[in-house]
Amino acid sequence: MSNYEITFIVDPVLSGDEIKGTAQTYVDLLQNEGCVIVHVDEMGLRQLAYPINKRSSGIYYCVEFQSETGGVIDQMELAFRRDERIMRYLTLKLDKYGVKYNDDKRKGLIGKKKKQAQPASVTPRTEKPKPAPVESAPPVQKAAPVAAAAPVAPVVAKEEEE
């Protein structure tokens, strides 16, 4: 079986039920064609890099599945092109490294690290820290006074006689 991943963007103007129904429609289409759904990831509302159909955001979905043949891909892409609710789509055939990456990502080994609780066995200090010794700096020398400059008379342009 070959592994595939389809990512598509749904128009955010739709209601929540319509958005989930749209994604479920394509998952059902894959299952009816004999594909094994590995994982469905709703990535949520995201800003787009550039406007698509006068929209600046969209709801992202990623469906990872396995298929014997790639024939279902053509049907899916045709359905995506005909559906006005789908703004963009991308279909990928995953190699063994892509499959391993997705598995590790689902397990939490890749991606954002979750905050882990710090151990509570921190012992409080009983003594106050000593201030660092201050080294004495050499005295600062004063600069020699600068002589004042003589005032300069303003230059007046002479008018030429005609």
C-alpha cells in the first residue's frame, strides 16, 4: 500500500458544522474507495500568506491515508476543483521518511515541546549572598580647557550695479 497525504483549505465563512461536514465528505469518499484512513488532522484557522478568493485566512485539514492504487487521487482532486468551499489543496505521496516523520509528530517527538513541570526539590538558601568586592578605579583626569574661538563677522554679499 502507498501512503498519501492530502492537505486542503476550507473557506472560513462557512459555519462550524458545514466546515466539519465538508472535511467528513472527503474522508468518507476515501473510505468508500477502499482507502485506510491513518490520521485526520484539523489544523484550525490560519492566516494565508496571500489572499485566495479575497480571503486572508482559511481552515486547514490534513488527511493521511493508505491506498492500493493512486486512482482515488484523481477523483479527490476533481471533487476539490468542483467544490467552491475548498480554496486550495495539495496531494503528496509519502516515502518511508515522510511516514516516520508523521508518526513521530503524532507521538509528540517532533514539533513544539510541551512545558514540563520543574522538580519541587529545590532547597531554599539560608544565608545571604555576599556582595562582590569592588576594585578601586584610578582617578579621572580633567581635560584641559579649550580656548574660545574669536567671533567671525558675517559675510554680506555685495549687490552688483547695473
